[in-house]
Amino acid sequence: MQIDSIRIIRVAMPLVYPFRTAFGNVEMIESILVLLTSGEKAGWGESACWGAPAYSAECSATQFLVSRDFIAPLLLRQSISSGAELQERLNDIKGNYFAKAAFDLAWWDLRANIEDQPLWKILGGKSDTIDAGADFGVMENVKTLIRTITEACDQGYKRVKLKYRPGWDLDMIKQVRDRFPDLPIHVDCNSCYSLQDMDMFKELDNYRLAMIEQPLAHDDLIDHAALQRELQTPICLDESIVSAHKARKAIGIGACRWVNIKLGRVGGITNALAIIKVCEDRHIPCWVGGMLESAIGSSHNIAFATLPNIQYPSDIFPTSRFYEKDLGSHSIEHVAPSQFKAADLPGIGVAPDEQMIAKWAIEECRL
């Protein structure tokens, strides 16, 4: 398919309340939307690396610049027959996974629209319905956290993920586990610890967690392998896995027993498919993470979460959890407690609401 035109939009979407993690508090989500058109067909992608280079080295401002000045010129008026070909054309651009991801996601939506098929079917999904977990950031106090977990359990959520950072760590976990002795729980450290915290991790090992997500440095594999050898609790790698070859190396040295796949972090669906294949071949289960995207990015996440080796409830949320109104033409909502359904429409089945783009756009360009 030939890419006839490209539209790139940087937006800032205000949250209904701050999202607190180990790398700071976020009050709005900045993301990049990309529209690719080929003839009368179009495809949308969204990639949210947020407004500051905290989760990754990218931020929305640099992502927009790289998208406009470097990625788009390599694709405009070119015939792109596959996701692999798109990624090959971008090989000379080092890193910048989030920037690449928005184009890759848009290409997959475009392909599915051209073929008049839902994206999840194009990807080989096993079912249009996926499980999601409940995800809670750092809160004012543990009492509030326990109340919100209780509400999530009453709504039917099958697992809970808790942000974990110094000052919101062992005492918090002890109180939560005491209140919910049988609930599947895991913690997300967002790479804020080191091997000097080994004693803390060994104590954390006593709380029967499903996994410890990204406990050490964002680009580390070696220390994670050393930590995993000392723990019974599985380690899940998130930030460290940005490519299939990083996944292969991590698994090869025993650095993890789970892999979280964020489509933005790994450069899009094409690379995510390669990662999940590496994991499946080595019997490492995966699950899908999110960056609090709008319905555009969340719909891509839902489609990917239908794949067979996604074996843990994913980080996908209803719009009302974080936004008063979604940027998408429709919101992401449950079809059953803790379950979402992939669209039975061509592509991802959703496009941005132009009124919301006008309200939240920071900058935009068309090529």
C-alpha cells in the first residue's frame, strides 16, 4: 500500500486525578497520534511516552519532532507492504521506539481497514474478549488503597497491580496481603531499586506475589538475573525489553519469568509480534501493559491482548477510570466485570473525535 498522506498530532489529555508512580506524579497524559492514508482508506496509531523523559528517554516533544522531521519523510509516498518493511525503512533511526510505534500501529490499522477485517483477527487473536486487571498508583494512605481494592474485587477483577516505591513498599504490601490473603497481586517498581535492596526483596518474597515488575534499572538484564536467582517470586521485565533480541538475551540468562509488552515501548505491533514469538518459543508467558492511552491506543492494546501467549490479565482500563471524556470517537468500557471486547469492525474500530483533538492538541502537522 502506498502512503499518500501523514498527519501527526501531539495532544495533552488531563487525568481526573494524578497518577503516582516511582518516577513521579502525572496529571495529564501527552501522546502522539498518527494518521496514515492510502487511497480512500486510513489508519490511526497512538503512542504515549508522556510529557517528560522519565519512563523512557523519549518525551512527547521529542517524539513529535522525530516523527515529523525523520520518520514521516521515510514513509511518505512509499509503498509499504508489511510491518517488517516499515520497520526496515526506519532502521537507521536509533531507539525512538515510541515515535516508531505510532506509525507502526497506524500501518496495522490501515492494513486491517483495507482488508475490511478487525485488527485482532488479522493478528491471529484467539478470542475477541480479553481479561484486564486493576492497577493502582501510590495513594494518600493504605486505608484508601484497601478500599479501592475492595471495590475492584467487588467488580470482578481477577488480579491487582500495585505501584511500589520507597516509602510505599513493605508495610503497604503487608497490610494489603493481610486484608486480601488469596488475591493475585503483583508490584511494579518502575526500575527504582538496585541489588543493594536485596534484603527488602527477600522479605517481599514472603508475600506470595504473582510477580515483581521491573525492580531494577530500566536498561538492565544482568542484575535482574542475579536477583531472580535469589527469589522465588517471578520477575517480570518491562522497561528492559525493547526488542526481540533483548527478550532473547533476558530469557537466556534467566533475568525474568514474565514479559510485559507495551506496544509503544517496543516500537509497535510488528516488533511486539517478534517478542511474543521469542517468549512463546522459550515458554515465557506475556501480558499487555499500557501507558494510559486514549481509546485509539487502548484499542490496539486490546487487539494485541487477544493473542494466545497473553496469559495474565492486562493493563487496560475503562475510559472513566482516568478521563472525563475520551479522545476517541467512542470510549473503552467493560463488556463484563474486568473484561473488554475487541471491536468487530474493520481495523481497531475507533478514530479520534475531532472536537477533542481541537481541545487538547498542542501541535500538529500534515504531510
